[in-house]
Amino acid sequence: MLANCLPKPSSGKRVPLMAQIKLTKPKIDALTPKQSRYYLWDSDVQGLCIRVAPNGRKTFDVFYRTHDGTQRFYHIGPYGAVTLVQAREEARSILA
């Protein structure tokens, strides 16, 4: 199980890896909450994902490694206030 996860440094919890899909507005709008939060990864920008919380809140996040190999998590913002295009641009600038 540990090999299929990325650590989330801020809380020490692990983030399950899921298949990458091309995120689109209709796909994001159709996401429904589950008992625990889950992530869907964007195939266009590696590291960009949308996190869906049990209460239905959707947020854009980026996972990346620093130059020394430390894994980091960056919260871009909530879906709705941040569009998919804006999230991709922000993720690209973070990952550059």
C-alpha cells in the first residue's frame, strides 16, 4: 500500500494515487462526494489534482518534489473560485 501513495507532509497522511484522466469542467462538475476524501489526477499537468471532500467541497492541489527530494503539497484553491485553466497555469508555474 505504501508504494501506491505519496506522503502529505502537512499532516503526515498519505494520498492514494489514482489513474490520471484529462480533467474537464463537466467531469469535475459530475464528481460526487464519498465517505472519505479522494483525488483525481490531471493527465495534462503532472502533479495537479482535484481533491473531493466528504462534504462535497472540491479543491485544486499540486504535489511536487523539491530539489532535495522532499515531497510537498500546495493548495491552489477551491473549484469555482479557481477555474481549471487557472489551476493548470498555477500548477505549471509551481512546477517550473
